[in-house]
Amino acid sequence: MAGIGMLFGAAGASWAQSRYNLQPPQSPIATQIYDLHMLVLVICVIIFVGVFSFMFYAIVKHRKSVGHKAAQFHENTTVEIIWTVIPFFILIGMAYPATKTIIAMKDTSTPDMTIKATAYQWKWGYDYLNGEGEGISFFSNLATPKAQIEGSRPKGQSYLLEVDNPVVVPVGRKVRILTTANDVLHAWMVPALGVKQDAIPGFIRDTWFKAEKPGTYRGQCAELCGKDHGFMPIVVEAVEPEKYAQWVAEAKSKQGASVVDPNKQFTLAELMALGEKVFAGNCAVCHLASGKGMPPAFPALNGSKVATGPKDAHVKLVLSGKANTAMASFKQLSDADLAAVVTYERNSWGNKAGDLVQPAEVKALRK
Amino acid sequence: MECTGRGLSADFSLTAKRNDSLSAAGRHLVFCFILAVSFAISLGFALAGAWPILPFAGAEMLALYLAFQYVARHAGDYERITVEDERVVLESVDGARTVRHEFNRRWAQVVLDWARGDGHCRLALRYCGREVEFGRHLTDAEREAVAQRLRQTIRNY
Amino acid sequence: MEAVHAHEHGHEHHPSGIMRWVTTTNHKDIGTLYLWFSFTMFMVGGVMALIIRSELFQPGLQVVNPDFFNQMTTLHGLIMVFGAIMPAFVGFANWQIPMMSGAPDMAFPRMNNWSFWLLPPAALLLIISLFVPGGAAAAGWTLYAPLTVQLGMGMDLTIFAVHILGMSSIMGSINIITTILNLRAPGMNMMKMPLFVWTWLITAYLLIAVMPVLAGAVTMTLTDRHFGTHFFNAAGGGDPVLFQHIFWFFGHPEVYIIAIPAFGVVSQVIPAFSRKPLFGYTSMVYATSSIAILSFLVWAHHMYTVGMPVQAQLFYMYATMLIAVPTGVKVFNWVATMWKGSLTFETPMLFAIGFLFLFTMGGFSGLVLSITPVDIQLHDTYYVVAHFHYVMVAGALFSAFAGVYFWLPKWTGRMYDETLGKWHFWLTMIFFNVTFFVQHFLGLAGMPRRIPDYALQFADFNMISSIGAFGFGLSQVFFLYIVLKAIRSGEKSPERPWEGADTLEWTMLPTPAPYHSFETPPVIK
């Protein structure tokens, strides 16, 4: 209820704190949007007060109970023309700055770097395509633990707006974001940077931003994408260029270390350990950590025909997904990850297939 | 309802027409306008790849056409009763169907009852055991008034 | 809303009991059916809204799971739009258009019966879909592809329901257009028609123009799901964005299909209680028509974030902004009608003023959203949710309440309790704003819509909104009580309960209106 007090006590200062307004803008476009919104809002409030002061004057003075007799006029061409034409000019006054901003927003040319954001149900994948950091690629999952969502643990400061791997960008550089999706529509939104772009399966769209100050900017998926639409946040960390270079070096060395020899033979224990991690990060949102799923939309893996049947069919299903269901393709995962997660599914809970899948087998099944 | 009590030759004549506030030309104009817009919309979408809108728009235009057609067919509907000399003539036009009945004035009987079952009164002429209904476009009150007038006129021969 | 019929001749015979309502072809009976149906659906959709608001009362998942939450937002939208608001205004159309234009009934009474009786099966399909494997459609009321392809059988039931609702709307529209054009009383020329009749003529036309588009859209969704077509599937050469273009080509005029009859009701109520003719009748007709025409040109403003060429964004922004001009004209005309009138504030007038005040706010937030860059920032956030509830609830619903209180005496011959009516207005007004005003702040701060759980900075406004929603819901149960009380034991209404009301149903028909009115047309001077 604190909000009600705040509502009426809203002083000039609180406007700047974004409680009752757009988030404080952190990019040139976001600043323009902020100013445009203020301009339109102020004009609307003035007109609103003007028009309704006439109405309330009439309500007070022209009421029958004070003995006001009704006039019988019912048209006045001059007045009607005036109130058709004047709004027209006010609109032109709003359209002019808006047009400039639109043109600036759509100008994605000459970026300093390009990052592709691929949406999955329900996480984001990032590939640094161009510029410093080229070749870096990772997934970004919700980092808020389930216990906080279900209420068995107190909620943290950045509840639902925290990820395991944020997008790191240098400040002062024009970053072009390409969006696409793997399954259904999603949208990549970071309000403080003035960016919102739908991610459309099969198509690539783009947008851009330039972060002005170092900081952590948080957003969420903005287009309904199914069950966990509310649980796939976006975190952009803008850092000084030197720190960015440092991050790039670290990320590259980590990525180099994680590349495995495709012909390496894993033991069951190794695959199970890796598989459990991959499962938790990719599969557990629907099929649950217990493997019980949420039938009928999200079937149980525990005792399922696929997880206890032939392993090639199992690998293929995970690779290409199942048409017309929420089961998406997971071909973006590495051969080792896929081999591990399939092995894990076949040998966990009640499943005792006893076989194990090697990365080389997954590689052979990819087309 | 036009009613003439004293015609030149007829003792009594009454024409009851349905009210229609749109001319035939107006109906054409309205239909063509709606058709043109709907066709433009669905054709546009068909060109963009969404052809299944066309059949739905077509079915809808057909329904609208039939509705307007029905109205047009009945725009000229009327009923006329004429009493002259020794004849009572009932003419009724319902769509394309024209029915004409002639009765002998001496034997014609005016029937007014509440047996229709829909809460309205029924006005009919009976002659040789056969009844012909009249007054589709009239209200109950008017049917009652007409029945009274008819009884007087017929009897006054 | 139950009609107490005068038995003029004492010879009325109807099939009794339920069969009377199933077989009726009387426009007043059918209007009554529409109104009761829409109120029932309003309650069903309202319960769904309260489930949504309960989950959003606090951060965290407490009441429902995310999948069911999505089913609730989807069904709430579909039921409120197609089951509650649209049928409510068709109900008004059925009762009022024949009486206001001097026609004996609708042009096709039997078709009128069918268009009503298609609605309950469609509503049942939507409700049954909650209980089939996979649950109801959970893709939002906009049913965006390709999410719809992933859903279970509930989606198919929704598609069939939409088809049936569409058929009902088309039959209703053909009936309304034919009635207005062909059955007006002699002398009732177009520019003498009451504005409510005018607004319905325009609305019926919009329905005829866009309903096949919706039918096509859901059919393509169906064939994509089951018959291997790829209209909206990129992998097969289709385009998911095409669905949005089709949907919003229907969806934007749909917004006006809901709003325009509401303008009509308000344009009858405000002059009646100002005891002064409507200001600028001609400009009202032209403004409404231009809003209808512009509504075909602005659909893509719902989808700026899909990424479209800069020229397209500019075109849609200019066209959208232009709608503010005729809308402004209407608001100015209503205020000018009140100006120098002799105002009284019975419940219908209170709701009409509430409409005027809040609808204008919704119009202004619409103007904010028409600015493309600002829209991109606010798209799919709670700001949009707040905006369209100001237009739909404070716009359409308030005007429907105004209409019910205004015409209830004419329909039933009994007065509602004025004190209770005023209570209903003030409770509705206050709780509406508690619920929805704070959602502007949530949207500005960046809270996306259609999420079952949210970050901590959104917590207090969501709590306020949820409290408001429960208050608002309960106020509508109170409305039911007021109406039932009026029908059962309300005071007998005088012949002309509103001295300023001057349309045909007040000047030329007794109160309550007889079961059959204007069997021969009155002559309008």
C-alpha cells in the first residue's frame, strides 16, 4: 500500500527515479524516446485539463438544480472548424520530432560490433558475429533459483531479472543486435537502452543501441512465447572498453578450453555428470528435474517410450524436435552436451537403458 | 396503407403496402460498395499468400446478396381489396407470386378471429367454405377497423 | 433487462417456458437474450481476470502455474471481446434499432434468432477447452503464430468457437444493415436517424468487412496445425508476421466495432440529461465515418516491433495520429452538448460522464502510443494493458451501463433504485481507476504483459491493481442485484422517465414498450 502514498506524493524528484515514468534513459535513442514521451504527455495533460475544465464548469454552473435553463443551440460551424484544424497542427508538432527519432532508430548501418541474439523456449543464445569479441558464443539462462520463485526462499534483489551469462558490451560503441528465434516469437527488450525487437523464427531482424555509461541494464522477453515467457530475462552489462577487452580474452580462453575432441570416448559417470547439468539448464523447465514432466503438454521422461527405446530415435528427437508440440530442436547444443543429456535421460529416475551415447554418434546423426 | 372509400367505380378499395425506405438503386449502390471493398481486401490478402480469406469473403457476399435479393423481391409486395358491383376482388403480390381471388359480394363473409396462435388477429374472407386471408401488412387495430368497414360495405349492396 | 410485456389485447399466445426463448423471433426477446448472455460471459471473463490478478497480487508463483495463467489471459481476452462486449451492444441494437427508426422488427427475424443461438455453443466450446488435454488456448487473444501450432486440442476448439462467433456476427450485421436501410419509417431519412442507429450502421459495415479476414486467419492456423500447410511457418516458406498483418487488419477495426456503438449510446444519453439537442449531429456522423475508414489503414501500429521499413513506420504513425482528429471532434461535441444545458445527474448520465472522462484518458494514452518510438518502448508492456482497458472498460462497458440504466424503464416499465445506481457508478469508477491507472506506471517502468510473475520493483503497483480488481468485480455483482431488484420490485416507471429524451421509443411508444411496436410505421415530420 506504500504505493498509494507515493502516488499522491509524487514530487518532481520521483519522476527522475522512473517510478512513475520510463526508466532513466541510458542510450541516445532511449533519451530521445524519453523526451518524446514527456512532450506528448505534457501536451495531452494541457488539452485534457482545458477540455475538462469546460465540462466541470458546465457540471457546476449549468445544472438544473441551480435553475439553469437549457440553451437550444446545436451547431456552430466556425467552432467546429477550429477544433478540427487546431488538433491537426498540434499533431504535426508531435510528428516532426517523432519522425526524426524513427529514422535514427532504424539506422543500423556502420555498427562497431554485431551480436546475434537467438531466442529459444526459454532462454537466449548470443553469438558475437563482428567486431571485438568475434566468435564468442554462449547461452544466457535465468539465474533465479526455483526456490525463490516458489517462495520457499526469500527473493533476491534482481529477482527474475538475473542471468548466468550476461551480454557484455563496451560503452560508447554502436552495437547492432540481430534477432531471430528457434521456435516461436520472442522479443528482445532492454528498456533503459530504448531497444525492443521481435525475434522471429526463420527471419532475422535488427536494431541497435549505444550504452553511454557503464552499468547493468535489465530487460525481459516481451512477446508471449509460451509457458515460461516470464522467465527469460535479458541482462546487458556495459563496461569500459579496457574491461571489455579483458572479458573478451577470458571468454575466448574459456571457450577454447571447453572444446572437446570429437572422438573422445566418455565413461558413463562422466556423461551422467555432464548430462545432469545440461538437463537442468535446458530440459528441466518442462520435463522437471524429477523427469515426471507436466503431462499432457510436457510428457514424462520417466519410463517414456523414447527414453527406454532405441537410442538413435532418442537422439534424433532431441536433435530435431517434434513438430506441432512444444518440443523444440536442440541442435544448437554441442555433440558432447547432447550425448551426455541423452545418456542421462536413459539412465536416470526409473529408466535403466544401460547404454551410453558418445559424441561421435550424435555427430553422425546430425544432418 | 392507402384507403379509398369512394372510388369512381368501386364502392371500396384498399391497398396495403409494406414500407420500404431504400430504393432499388440505393440497394444496388450499397451492395456494390460493400462487394468492392470486401473483394479488394480479400484479393489483397490472397496476393500476399493468404488466399483462405477469399472463400469466406465470397460466402459472406453471397449471404448479403441473398438478403438484399429477398428484400428486393418483396419491395413491391402489396395487398388490395376492391369491392365493386357484385364482386369482391382480393389481389395479393408476394414476391413473384400474384394471387387474385374473386368472390360474389352477396355470399362473401368477413371473418375476424384470434385463432392464429401468434397473438395476432386474423382477417379473412369466407366464400363457399373457403377462406382467404388478408391484411399481412396491417396491424391488429387496422385489421379490426378494416373488418368493420368491409362488413358495412358488403352489406350495403 | 427482462421484458415485462404489455398484453394489449389479452390474446397473446407464445410457446411458454424455455421454448419461448428458443423459438422467439421478436427483436425485443432476442435483445434481452443477448444482454443476459453478455452479462453471464462478463461474469465468466471477470472470474478469469480475478484469477490473473490473484496470481499477480505478489511476486512469486502462488495460485496457478504459468501455463494455466496463459490460458486465463487468453480466454479472458476472447470471452470479454467476443462474449461480453460485442453481444452487449448487439443486444442494444436489437432492442433499440427497430424502436428508434420506426421499424416493426428486424428485417430477418428468424435469422436474428439463429445469430443469437449460435453464441451459447461457441461460449461452451471456449469453456470446455479448459478441460481437454493440454488445456485451453494459451497464445493470447491475438493467437499469434507459430505459438498456436504448439498448443493442444484446446486451440482447435477455440478456432471453431471463433468461426461460430464470426458467423453469428455476420448474420447479425446483415440483419442490422438491412433493417436500418430498408425498414426506417417514412420521413426518417438518414440524417434524421438517432446517432445510436448511425453508429450501428457503421459498426455493422465494419463487421462485414473484417469478419472474413478473421475467419481466414484462424482457418490458416488450423490447416497449419493439422494439414501440413505453411502459411505462417518459415521453414515451409511461410511468414509468421503475415498472421499478425491479417489478425490486426481484423483487430484494429474490431476495436472500433466495440467503441463505435458505445459512442452511439453516449450520444443519446448526454443530450437527454442536458435537455439540449446533441451538438454537431452532422459532424458526429462524419467523424464516426472517418474513424471507421481510418481504422482500415492503421493496423500495423500494433506491430512496430516486428521490424518494418522506416517508410511503413512513418505511414502508420501519421495515419494513427490522424485518428485523434475525429475522436477529438466527438469529445468536443459531447462537452459542447453539456455546455449551457440544464444538467441532471441520474445514473445513466453519471456513467456517460465517466465514459467521457476516462475514454478521453484512454484516447490520450492512445495518442502517446501512436508515436512510433514511444510505442516501441511501451509495446507489450502494462502501459498497453492500461490503455486498452481505459478504452474498452471505461469506454465500452461504462457506456453499456449508461445504456442499461437509460433504457431499463422503457424495456421493463420499472425504475431502478437511483441511490443504488449512484453507488454502483462511484464504486465502479473508483475501483476501475485503482485497478488500471497504476498499470500505466508498471508499463512505463518496463513490466511486460502476459507474465505470471514479476520483478520486485513492480510489486506495490501490482498489489494495488489486484485490490482494485476485486473491488471492481464485486461492484458488478452489485449491478446484477440492482437490475434484478428493478425487474422484480422496482417502482413503476412514468411514461417519460427522462424529460430530455426525444427519440421515437420515448415520444411515440408507451412505457414499457409493447411486445410488438411500430407494426405500421409512424410518420416522422
